[in-house]
Amino acid sequence: MNEMWEQIQLNTMINLKYYLRNRLMIVVIIIICFFFSMGFIPMLFFTSQLEKLQIMIMFFNQVNGLLKYLLGLIALFTVYHHISIKCLKVVFTKPCLPEYWLLSHFISPVLISAGMYSGTLIVSLLLAVAWALPVKAVIALLILTEFFKSLIIISCCTFLGILVHPVLAAFLLLITTVLTFARMMVGGALKSVKSVIGQWVLKIVKMVFDAINYILPSFSPYENELGKAYYTFKLAVENYPYIALVIGYSLVVSALFYFASVYLLKKKKYLYV
């Protein structure tokens, strides 16, 4: 048991050092954050409480969206990098079991995620205190929810990084986003179409999209139940059970992706010989 944790800790530290020494990754993150922050500087001079609340909501949602992309890219390209340069052959023949190495790969971006969301929480709370906005508890709960959602992104991108090339993985993720948008569009069209034939066609299409939606993992589980809170910063009593469900769903889906990733990793025989 001690040897297992030593191997996990060692590989986790190696991954964290890889992030810090990867200049391209750091430069990309700095550029994205710079242009992102420049857009918010003029908004800081707004004076009314309503305007400040809207700025807070916009900042919160855009930062969360940005973090999801960054964490997904980190998980995807890190695992692909290690596999493509075949350095795992050395790791696995030390020996270090694939399960241990992959667990450390899950842990390292989760630590990055915890740091990023902690920073977001601190900045958001400082703004809420400075602007006297009574939304601090809601912000903390929503950021906790977003942190657990990020586990789904990290585990899914790790799985895809083992399965296919990062470009194809990004394309597959884009398809899931397009399917979600198309499902919403079909649902809206179904309410406005008057033709009987048109309604039947749209119902069939919606059933197909619903089936795909239930099969594929959701990056935003229970969005219908919690979505309003992200644009009002108000949580009703009936919303709290859904936060617990999001946490449970995220942990289950992440665990499934982990075991699927281990299975795929063991199938890559060239990593062991």
C-alpha cells in the first residue's frame, strides 16, 4: 500500500512539474487570461448595484466556461504527450502499474482545478464584499458544483486522449456540444410547428437526440434545475438536493471514465514491450 501511494505521489509531482515547465501551455493560458481580463476592466467603473450584479454574473459564468476548456486541454494533451513519446514504456517497466500512473494523471489536473476554482472563489468573494452584494453563499455553492463538474471534463478528456488523437478528440467534444444545441432547437421548433407531419418528424428527431443525450455523459448535469441560479445568483430550497446529485453524478461518471481509460491503456501493448 505504501509503495502504491509513493508511486502515485511521484507521478503526480512529475505531472505538476510538466505543467510548470511547459512554456507553450503557460503562454497560452497567460494570453487567454490577459485578453479575458481586459474586457472586464471598463466594467469595474459601473456604479449601480444592478450593474455590479450583472458584471459579477457575467464574470462568474465566463470564468467557469474558460476553466472547463483549459482543464480539458490540460488533461487531453498531457496524456497524449506521454503516450505519443512512449515514455510510459519506461514508467510501466519500473514497474509502475497503469492503474497507479493513470490515477496520478487524474489527481494532478484535479489539483490544478482545485487551485483555479479556489482562485475564482477568492476573486468573486472579494468583489461581492467590495460591492456589498449578498451572494457570497450562492457563489461558494456554485463554485463547489463547478469544481465537481470539472472532474467529468478531466476524466472524459483523459479517456479521449488515450483513445484518439487530440484533434479528433476535440472534434468529438464539439459534436456533443452541437448535439445539445440541436436538441434545444428541435424542442423550440416543436412548439411552433403547426403541421401534423412536421410535428411527427420533429418528435422522432427529438427522440433520437434525447436517446443520444441520455447515452452520452453530461458535462452540465441537472442544468434545467440549476441553470437559473447561474444567471440570478439565487438558490431556492428545492435546488440544494440537485447540488448533491451533481456531485454524485460527477464522481460516478469520473470513476467510469477512469476504469474505461485503464482498460484502453492496458490494450496498448506497445507501451509495455
